[in-house]
Amino acid sequence: MQFQIVVVVLDNWHVLCYNNDLELLWEQRLMDVGQARETYKVKAMAALVSPHVISTGDQGSVIVGGSYAHRAHDHRSGDSACW
């Protein structure tokens, strides 16, 4: 039986998975960004929800990927004229 889920990925690499009634099914912290948030910012983040089973007993899989950018290289912040 298939059912709908909603996956939310936060900029601190915390993943939340909700069922179709928006009840929290599980949550997972993928990494500790700690003080890196002062130096880096999330450039892109994506989650893929798939019915593909990886291990016995799984009901599907969630794959999360993302990238960071160094804040010193962000030309849109501050008064820099470079875009």
C-alpha cells in the first residue's frame, strides 16, 4: 500500500518526515553544521522521495543532497557592485 509523505529539509541539515495527516513519522539530523553556519550558507538543497527499497523492511527511501557557499564569496550581500 502506498501513501503520501512530506519531507522537509532545514538549512541545518535536519530532515523531518510527515505522513499525509502531517503527523511526524521520523526526524534525522544528517550532520552537525555547528559553527560552520557563521562562515558558510546553504546554496542549494533537495530531497528525493522514492518508493525504491534499499534494505529489507524499508517502505522507500529519502535521498538528501545539498551544497554550501562561503559567505565571503556572496556578491549579493553587502554593498558589492559585482553580481
